[in-house]
Amino acid sequence: MKPPHLAPYTQAGDLFYLSGQLPFDQTGKIISDDLGEQTMQTLRNIEGLLATMGLSRNDIVKTTIWLVPGTDFATFNDRYADFFGDHKPARSTVFSQLALPTAKIEIEVIAHRS
């Protein structure tokens, strides 16, 4: 099987569109089966990718979240709020099956360089 055919991000003017990020650890494996841990790992992965572009979490203007049906939305929402603090990007959250069966969350973001 070929690796996924995608770029980690695409830039259009001052906007950066990040491909959906998953809770991979440094070895490329999905961490634990705990949604809270997976949420924080995914957000840390996003933050790391943004840093390579000179951006931070405060530059995120929109997130789209996919959660596996039946996961604990409140746990996700608490970790998400802890990560962003007072910064509140626009957000859409949907329940869906994910391509990797061990992943419980996928997050894509749009960031803006001001």
C-alpha cells in the first residue's frame, strides 16, 4: 500500500491549511486508547507542525474535529479547552469512523499569519 497522498499543510496567501492530524507518537504509532491522551497528543502534533512555519496555537482560526462515535465528548472538550485557554478558534465537531481503527480523534486546522 502506498503512503497517504497528501501534504502536511498547504499555504494560500496568509492562510495555512493543515491536513488532518492524528495522535501519533514520535515512533509513528497511535498512543494509548484514552481519548484525553489522544486529544492532547494530536494538539501537540499540530503545535509542532505550526512551529515549523513560525506559527503558534494562537494563529489557529478554525478547527475541524472528527471523533469516533461513542467517545467521551466531554473529555475531548475539556482537553481542547485546556490547550487553547482563552483563545477560541471557530470549531466543527463530527462523529465518524477514522481510517486508522486505533485512532479516536483527528483534527485539521486553518491558521492565519497576521
